[in-house]
Amino acid sequence: MQLSLTLGVTDLEQSEKFYHGLLGLNVERDDSGLACGAFLLIRCGAVRMVLQPLAVLAGRHPVLRQNLERGHPGTGFQLEFGCPDLAAVLARLKKDRWPLLYELEDHEHLRREVWVQDPDGYLLVLNEEPAALCASLPRGGGNQA
């Protein structure tokens, strides 16, 4: 089984600039003219994240339209990304003056976090853990993005 997430976005270009330009993720764009329209694909390990325009999602799935019209698409949703070089990501975010919700140095758990929202309000927790700690974690069952 493979996990895929589909997120509705208002502007593919803005999402691509954020996820690729600021976060440094490999973003694949598909403009092949399929019935589903243009979309962005981000692969993080075994997880695939599809970013698709809200209008396309609402038009193709009547049940989604009801849910999408209830509120902001990012409400109540959180994505966590393990960043091998959080300092570099943070520097790009600050250079672009991207609003940071907060930064956290968790000395007890040897973890550093930066919380931000993407252009559509999805909450992202960007984290970095020391290499020594990550090397000691069991492989295969982790949830690294």
C-alpha cells in the first residue's frame, strides 16, 4: 500500500515557489492535459503529495465541494517534514520574509522546529534532529518526510 495526500491549492505557481523555491523540495509539475488538469507532485520517501487547484477538486468530486466550502483548506491539518539542513530552509524563508509562526529549540528531545503555513494555510512543522539521534532510530518504521 502507498500513501498519497491530495491538497487543494488556490495557485499552483505560488505553491511551487513555496515548496520548491523556499523549502527546497523536488516538485514535479504535470501539465499533460489529463482530465484532472495541471497538478504538482512532491515525493517524500514512500509518500506522494499531490497539489491540485481547489476548483478542479471541487468540480470533480461533489462530496469534496461540500467540505471545501465549509472553511479554509488548511484548517486542522498538519504536515511534518524532516529537514536535514533546517538552517538553510530557515534562511530562505527569512530572506523571502515568509511569516514564521514560531521557532522551537527542544533541548530535552534534541529537536529543532520551525512552524510555518504554506500559501493556502496548511500548517507545516519543519524539524531537524541531530544526526546521531537519527542514526540510532530504527529503520523502516519511521515517519520521515
